[in-house]
Amino acid sequence: MDINPLNNQSQPGEKDWPHAPIHRLDTNGVYIITAGTHHKQHFYNTPEKLTLLEARLLTFAKQSEWQLEAWAVFSNHYHFVARSLPGAIDLGQLIQRLHAVTARELNRLDQTEGRAVWYNFWDTRLTYQYSFMARLNYVHQNPVKHGLVPVANQYRWCSAAWFERVASPSTIKTIYSFKTDKVNLRDDF
């Protein structure tokens, strides 16, 4: 069935559940994903736990043939922008695996087996260049938005420092020039 993820409309014969975000993920395209912890609790509240979450995100994205363009992980949520590569698995499967594994590992560390860790995730397929660039900048700058660092590249669990190392000066300048104040993302964590 061909579904347009941008209009969030049900196709004939398909019903949306009104109590959860609609996920119209597939293996083609570029997406921005935001996920939050259960009751916005700060479960990933140590450097060790943040490193665990970031490492699993990077590893599982690579294994699943999704190229991360930007990411930022925090104590109670994360954002990432990813592009599908040939052979990519369904993005929903990647997120499900990430949440299952990181919840188990976190609960093992905290000795709280079976505790609910992840609440939900929100996705948007990016189809416009401006939207893509603005969201890249948004994710890179998110640690600053949350008051964690004065400059994004100082936050260890974010792609800003990596981006500044690998991208050309003109690309960095271009991405960082995009306004993020009108980016509509769930980020009330």
C-alpha cells in the first residue's frame, strides 16, 4: 500500500489510533525521529548511560543501513535525522530494537528489571531541502536549546562536533545559518 507520510491521513480501509502518534515509516527517504522516556523521567542521567544510548543508536543505525546525518541524546529523550541506504530495514524496526536493547541494558545497570523506559516516538519524513537543513541545525543545536552547553560542539552526546570535523566550512556555515525557531518538533522534555 502506498502511504504518503506527510499528510498523516488514513488510506481507505485503514484506521488511525487516536491515542498515539501515527507512524508511516518505510525504508525510503530521510526522517527526523524524536523519542521520549516514560513520564519524561531522566533515566539516562550519567555519562555512562548517555554513552550507552548514543553507542547503541550509532551501532544499530549502521547495522540497519540508515545513515545518521545528525543526532543528540539526552537524559530523557533523543533526536536524530537519518537517511535510508540501499538495503535499509524498516525504520520502525530499528527504533524498536534500539528501545528494547537500551531499556534492558539500562534496567540491568539500575537493577530495575522490567521497568518501562521508553514512552513513544515521533517521526517526520523530510522531503524539502529547507526542512532537511533546518532540522539538521535543530538537532545539532539542541544541547544549547536545553541549556546544557553554550556551544553545541561542547556536548559530548551530539553530532555537532563530528559534523564540524567532517563537513566543509561552507557546508557548516550553510547548515548553521538555517533558522530553527519555526521547526515544529516535540521537544518539551
